[in-house]
Amino acid sequence: MRRRMYFVFLVLVALMLGMLIFMVDSSPGWDDTGVSAAMVFAASGLMGAIHPARAWVWALAIATAGTYAGALIGRVLTDPDPAR
């Protein structure tokens, strides 16, 4: 049970890192893709070093958090009928 709680905690940390990268990358005036890519690389590397047995989980959690947050914001900004 303790291992499962530790893993869930690490997944939440990875998701929060992904959201933090998304927030920085989507802020007004931020136009540095190289730094954003380096942040994704560093966050994924950090999580992989902490728990190397599940490296694929960290890649998905970090990238997916930003992707879905961006999709949600894009949908809100471009959808003229939010009731759909």
C-alpha cells in the first residue's frame, strides 16, 4: 500500500510539473520554445531519476498535463457555443 501511495504522489508531482511548464509557456510575452523544451526534458529526467522503473509514465504525465490544459483553453476561447 505504501508503494502505491508513493507512486500516486509521484504522478501528481509529474502532473504539477507539466502544468507549471504549461503556465510558463502560455504566459503573455513568452516566446522561447527552447527553454520550454529544456524544462520538459529536465522535469522528465528528474522524475525518471526518482523512479526509473516507470519512465514512460513520467513522459506521459508531464506532456499530457500541458496538452490537455492547452486544449481546454483553446476550446473555451474558440467555441462560440459553450453549451455544446
